[in-house]
Amino acid sequence: MRSELSGYVAISAGMALAASCYAMLGSLLGGIDAKWIVLAIVIAGAFCGLVSASIGELAAMFPSAPGIRTYLRAAFGNYSSLAILFLYLAMVALAAGVEGTVVTTVLGSVVPGVPKVLVVLSLFLLVIATNTLGLEPPRTLQLAMTVLLVAATLFVGVSAIWAGRSVPELHHAVPANAPSLLDLAAAVGTAIFLFIGFEWVTPMGRGPKAYARLIPLSMLAAIAGLIVVYGVFAAGLDRQVDRGLLAGNPIPQITLGAVLYGDTGRYGLALVSLLAMLTSFNAGLMGASRLIYGLAREGVAPAWTARISLRTGVPINAVAAVGGLSFMLALIVIQTGTYRLTGVTVAAIECLVYGALMLAALRLRRTRAAAARSFRSPVPIAAQWLIACAFPLLAVCALFSVPEAGFWPIALIGTLATGAALLALLSVNRTGRRTLLTTKEGATP
Amino acid sequence: MNPSLPQCLSTFVQSVNTHPSVGKLLKGWEPLLTIEATDDGQRFHLRVQDSKVAEVGAADAESSHSILVRGESTVLRDVFSGAVNPAQAYLEGNLEVFGSDRDQIKLDAISLVLWGM
């Protein structure tokens, strides 16, 4: 049972721990003093912990189901579920864009002169090919990779704290002002980015019993572990690197590695970043392509995305579609240098999705009160309502947390939300028409 | 009268083993499928081996690669007789499938190849 739990914790934490998390930590530390950022990480983690209880309850109602799509459909119906799912898929692709920027910059810092497009193309092709060939790392290897990532990040963070402050407080280029409440809320909203993906463990239970305790517990344990890892790393980063060098720096981990251990640190942290990118992007690509495949099987996504490889059982066209879209977005983010804008937009979308999932659990308590739940969120109902309503506010604050981006994050999320809503409307009409036709013809029940 | 779940499973096994394309799908994939009805507790085991499916008794139902398929007996009957799209039943939470992503898609693909749905 212990090994099963650790496997789930590794999946949950491994999904969240991406190379772009270092960039977002640097971005957060660029404007506000480290102790407030650590507080923001703790609060964001606490919010995610509360959401994880609701998600655990939803997963216990629908064990093994394809997560968000099933939960939101059961609570809010087909249209709302599809609209949120499309927004969620856009978020996954945008997150891959941020991830691509970070890894490209990391490789550029250790192998100067290497063409960015070639780097990002090679990495994406590697992950897409691995997925298409149906090569899945064994669970023990996944566990080992996550442990290595966590241990390396913690080691560097603790070393940075232990080494003593190399940047005296007075010499920080950006003053360590106490943030306003709005600034803190924006930091909390942005820090949600650091936990994105912990919920992807829910369809992976090995059996129905896992949903009564292990799956909810694994999400909580992963979030608690991530709070410690990010908190320690942020404190270490602040101690060794000037705040002025952090705000626009997508690779603060490399800067820190170089400060602590010279070239060895740079190369070591570059390897860790690559590992983080490969594990999170690989899992994201797998998860998103399975969602697209599911949509195609429902008749929502184009039929060609349901094509699978008979030999491997991999939905090859869905993998290619998600990989291709992510690659294009990565190129756009790299070329425009908008990783912070994209990052806060991703965080804001996830805030909205988490809010929706909490509301879904609350709604299903009313509409399906008698349904079996092997796990129930222990969070009081009033607190669940409060957190669910707080998430959209955090999203708005996060969207305004990059002053130089102006209203672009709002415009981006507005465009994506409108597109998702229209696409959902189109899909509902299309599937509705198809059902009507097939019922008339008597082709399918 | 509707066929019972055991009858549906027997017909399903026959259909899989005689279909010209399903064998390609099963090649190199050798899990033990356990089908469990949540309402009446019926349990059945199907072993996939050498691109063929065979019903096995509980005594032979041990494997390092196993997949559990659960649902109410009517849902299972509809899924294994091709009356209901399993992907739809899975999406709606009426059918539970405990296995890897690859296992889930392979199972779904069998229904797609057999019944085109």
C-alpha cells in the first residue's frame, strides 16, 4: 500500500514540477520580498490542498473517469463542461509554450549559439515520438525521476540558504517593500502555476479502493511536498541572486547554480531543468491527447483525432495535434518573449478551473446526494464556497501582476474563453444534430 | 428477452476471435481482463493471449498485467454486446476501467473495430 501511495504522489508531484516553475518563482521574487513570496506559495498550496479534497471527492464518485470532463459534465451539463475543457486544453498548450521558452533558454545558456527553433523542435519531436511509439517509462523510473527532481531542487535551495547571503539586503536592486493586499493576492494567484497538474493523478487509480483514501491523500502529500520544495528554493534564490536579475529571467535556477557551484552548477541545473521539462511535458502531452481522443470518440473533436496505432494503442493523431499546437505556441512565446504574460494567463485559467471543480463537488452534493462516495471532502461547506469564489478573484489579480504586460493577459484570456465558449456551442450543436440523425435512421441506440 | 451478461461475454469472445482485424490490435498485448458487475457481484475473467481471447475461471485469474472493468450488469451487458459506445459510458462514469492509458484505449479500440462505434 505504501508503494502504491508513493507512486501516486510521484505522479501528482511530477506533473506539477516543471522547468517553467523556476521561471515563475523568479518572476514572483523579482517584485516582492522572499518572505512574502514564501507566504504566497504556502497560501496557494493551501488553496490547492482544499481543492484537492473536492477533486478527491469527485474522483471517488467517478473512479477512473477522465477527470475534469466527467466531473464538470455531471455537475453542469455538456455545454459548460466542454467550454471549460477547451479552456483547460488551451491552458495546457500555453503551459507547453512557457516550458519550451524556459528549456530553450536553458540550453542556450549552456550551449551558446544553438538555434532556438532547432532546440525546441528537437525536444518536442523527441517527446512526440516517444509518445507515438507507445514508450512509457515504468512506474519505478517515473518515481525515481520525480525523487531526483525534488532532491536536486531541495539540495540547491538548502545549499543557497546555508551558504549565507551573497546579496546583502541593502544591495538588492529592487527594494523589499511589504506588498499591498492586492499584490499578495496577485502573488498567490500566480503561485497557483507552481501546483498545476497535481490533479492529473485522479484517472490513474489501480483499483476502486484507491479512491477511498490513497488518491486524495497522494494529492495532499504532493502539494505539501511542493510547498516545501518551492519555499526552500525561493528563499535560497532570494539569498543568492539580486532581485533585479530575477524579474525578467526565465532561468533563475541556472543563475543560482552558477553562483553556487560555477559551471558544474550551471550544467547540473540545466540537466535538472531538462528532466523537469521532459517529465511534465510528456505527461501533459499524454493526458491532453487522451482527452482529445475521448472527445473524438464522443463525436465532439474531428473523427481523425480518434485514429489509433493498432500495434501500440496510442492515439497517434491526437498526440500529433496536441504536440503540433504546443510546438507552435512555444515558438510564438519564444519569439515574442512573452513567457511571463503567458505564465500568469495559465495560472489564471487554472484558478478558474479549480474554482469550477470546487463548485462541481458542491453542486453534486445537492443534485446527487445519494450517490456513493468512498471519500468526502472534510472541508466545511461554507469554506468550500468561500474558496470556490476566491479563485476567480485570484485569477483577476494574477492577470494584473505583470505591469509591463498591461491588459494583454486580460485580452488573451478573454479571447481564449470566448473561443472555448463558441467551440463548445458548435460542438454541442454538432453532436446534437448527429444524435438526432442517427436516432431517426436507427443507426445507433 | 435480453441476453444475460455471461451470454454477451461469450458472444463478445467469439466476435473478437473471428474478426479479421482485431487480431492485429491484440498482438503483443496480453492482459487479464476482470469484468465485475457492481450491482449483483458477478465476476468474469478473460485472458488475452496470442492475439486471442479466452474465458478463464477464477482459479486461473492471476496475471502481472491485469485490467479491471466495472459497472452495473446492464451497462456491462450493453457495452459487451455493442449496444452502447464504451467511450461514452466511460465518460459518463457508468463504466470504470482500471488499467493504463494504453490498456483503456486498446479496449475501446476493440469496440471501435468490432462495431464501428
